[in-house]
Amino acid sequence: MTMQTEVIVPLVGYLLLVFLLSAYAYRKREKGQFLNEYFLGNRSMGGFVLAMTITATYVSASSFIGGPGAAYKYGIGWVLLSMIQLPAIWLSLGVLGKKFAILARRYNAVTPK
């Protein structure tokens, strides 16, 4: 086998597998409101799950992509500033989250426009 064949065969196999799994999942899915189910978890997630999702998103993006470079460039002040952002998000969602949820259900909001 040449080097190109050793790369192309597994790649084509992987793409074929993904296509077949996608076609199978498409046939087995139940009919429903796709946008609400996909983007909003069918509005069934509790507050704890939502808080942990936000935490995981923030920690992943901040610690691996921009955090180290910003800390190197701006120093310890930036690190301290970034540490307060997550509790501030939790507090604001704790205070305003219920009101946001009521308005989102009233206007059937999926994403901001």
C-alpha cells in the first residue's frame, strides 16, 4: 500500500460510517420541534444542568484557547478578573434566570435575533 492509500481508505471508511449512522438516526427520529429540542434541550433542563453547561463551556474556552495568552500578556490582574466572571454569570442567572425563562416561553424564543 502506498502512503496515500493508507490515509484515504480509513478516511473514506470513517466518512461512510458517519453517513450511515446519520441516515439511521434520521429515520429513527421522532417528529417534533427540532429547534426547541436541539438548541434548548426541549426546555427540560434544570437549573443545575444549565449552570454546569455554562461552566464547562466557559472553562473549556477560557482555559485552553484565550486564557494562557491573555494571562501572559496582561498579567495577574487579568487572571483575577477572569475568576470573577463565572460567579457573576451564576448570580445573574440566579436572579434573572426565571424572568428570562418566562419571557422566552411567552415569546417562544429559541435564539436571539
